[in-house]
Amino acid sequence: MVALSERKMEIVRTLVTGAPDRIVDGLHQALADASGDTPLATVRRLVENEVRDRRLRNIVLQPIAPMCVGDGRDTHGLTFPSFVLGLLWKGLKAVAPQEIEKAAVALYDFRPGESSPAPFDALVKIACDAVRARDPKEFRLASDLCDQARDGGAGILISCLEIAPVVRRSTVRLPEWIAHFGEETTAAARLAYRDACAVSDDGGPRYFEMIAAQMPHPWMVLRVISAVMEKPNERYLAESELGAFAERVMADIDEALRAISQLDIDAGPDASKSAATMVELVTLQVAELESTIELSREEGWGRRLHKQKNSLATVVEGRIRDAEKYVITSLPTQPPKLRRMRRSIPRLSIAPDKKIVSRAMTLLHFAREIRSSANYGGFASARGKMLEKVGDHLDHYVEEVLDLIKTGDAESESVAREFLNVVAEYSRLVRDDKAADLVRRRAAAAHFPETPAARVG
């Protein structure tokens, strides 16, 4: 097979080097089986080289790598434009090829927490000096991009690069710090914070911004802040340079509450799952604030947080009530034919209303997905009562429909079975798969009675 021309290879190389890490990783996996002297094998080797290069880049620039996302204008945290990471690395390859080679050798058997990160820190120091000097052009472009993203962006990048060695050492211990704080880990966190503050006047806040970027959930940095400040009260933290971190979490909660309240019940299960995820996030963030800061419910942050918890419970309980309403509405009833019967019976003359059923399903999905956050969120009781009431309603409805089928009184057997299928789906969400299967089995076993003409035939 003819190999790719140099011009085409250059096009591929440009596309690969400019692609995000996740795209390059995907290409690497997709081309894993490409072998021989084929165009795909050539591309695979190019991608493999890019993967190795990025791995070294991400290790060397690890303290700021997760901060280089999007356009760098994020108001919820400190970020830099995504192109900055590539420009810094390209500049380093131009001005410090020997140091990069040393870093590559060190990476071969590097063990975080055991091996010395000196070769990586040396490259970060070179990058820091080059950004300050805005020379060569890659570093000038990186500085310009940062300044365009936010006021003083280049200066902030320099500040972050200056304390990068401290952040690198701290990152190794983050899993331990997040899991639990003992006397030893607390002392280590305080020492790291002091080291960052010693580098520059703004080193403290920068340190925690960088640490937050290394965490699976940035708001978890409150645990480290709390340990360093010995679980501060809200007034002390609010008046410090670190108060913005708690304010940011509470602003995120407000934003999530608005999104939850605006759940589009016509958007389907995916929308409800997304809203339920936000409910869980809010409960976790509230718990984080309550456990890391001494709060007063009567004023300040404590009062604000109490209102947020109440708002969450009010919004969620409203959705729970809506779920019950739509389930009952989607299973219409009518007065019985026999006047002596007082209770209503299922109306099986018209097929289920798909729109109402869809809304009921969306809300039941939501109710199901919030089960892990219901206790702490304060809406476990409302959720439990709704599920019990809806479950009883479904049981009663199934019995009525099956009885109408068996006695031949159902207006339409096909419509009756459609409603039973709907109930089976509801049962899966209200209870479990076994409950849904039971409804389906009972429906399959039920038949209209044979007419005399049918028996004669």
C-alpha cells in the first residue's frame, strides 16, 4: 500500500498536535492494531510519539496543566487559555532541549513521592523566566493570551509557575489530605502553605487555586483550607484572603438551585438525571461547608446556607409531588358501569397520553436518582411517602385492569395492555426490575374470555 506523502503527513501532524488530549488518546486506542507499512501504521507511530510527548509535557507542567482549559475566562476558578499549555511546551522545546531530554530520562522510572522532581522543576523555572521576559515568541504569545483572558493574566501565570514546585509536592499528598486529616497531614499542609506564601505576597491564594485544580471536585479544597486554618469560623475566613473560596462554593449552589428548579419535564430521563446529579452535588457542597467552617445559623454564611438547604428541599419536594400527580393523571379512570360500585375503574377506551406518560417517567427518574442524597437533603420522607403511595396506586390499578380483561369488560384489550406496559415501567422506577417483570408476566397470562361463537368455532 502506498504510504502517505510528506504533505499529507504534515497535515495529519498539524491536526494531531492541535487536538485535545482526549482526542489524541482516542486516536491512540483506535490505531492500536494498525501495523506493517501502511498509512494507518504511519499515523499510529505519529500519534504514539505525540502521546509520549504529551505525557512528558503534562508531568513537567503538571502544577498548571489542569488550569489550562477553555478560553481561560472561567469566573468559578483560576484558569488559563488551553493554548497556553502547548505554547509553554513548544517554547521549552526551543530553548531547553537538553533539559527536556533530562526530564524524559527522569520520567522513565519516576515514582511520585519517591523520585526527585528536580528535572521537572528546573524546566518550570525556565518557563517562568521566559514568560516574565516574554521571549521567545511562544512565551510572548502565551503571556498575551493570558492578559486577554483576564486582567494581569500573565502576571498570575508567572505567580503560579513560581510556586509550582510547592504545588507539585503537595499534589502527591492530596489523596491523603482529602481522605482524612491527622496531626501529621495537617502539619504538612500548613508547611506547604507557608512555603507558598514565602514565594510571593499572593502565593497563598494562588496555592489553593492550583491545589483546587488538581482535585476531582475543586470545592474540596475547603478541606485543606480548613486544616491550615484550624477549622476557622465564618467571620475569620470571610475577612481573610481565602474567603473567596467559600463564597464561590455558595455561588455555585445558588446556580445549581436555579438549574434544578428549571428542570424541563418534557426533556426526558437524561434531563432528570442531570438535575438529580446537581441535587447530589448541592448536598455534598453544603456538607463540605458545614464540616469545614464554624457557621452560625442566625447570620452570615450560616444563614445563607440554611436558606439554600431549605430552597433545595422545597424545589425537590415540589418535583416529587409533580411525579405523583403525573403518574395518577397518566392512568385515567372513569365511573363504573354498575351504580352500586362506588370506586372508579380504569378507563381503557383511549390509549395512554404519551406526553403525560413521558412527564411522569421523567419525574420518576428524578425521584429515583436522588435516593442517595435524600436523607441529607431533608426530603427523604417526602420521597418515601410518594413512592409508597404511587406503588399502592399501581398495585390497585393493575388488579383492576387485569380483572377487566379477565371478565371481558375492558373496552379494548390492546389499550389495556398498553396501560399495563406503562405501569410496568413505572414499577421499575418506583420499586425495581422484579416488580416490573411481575406486572408483565401477569399481563401476559391474562386473556379475554372466549365468546360462545369462538368456542363453537
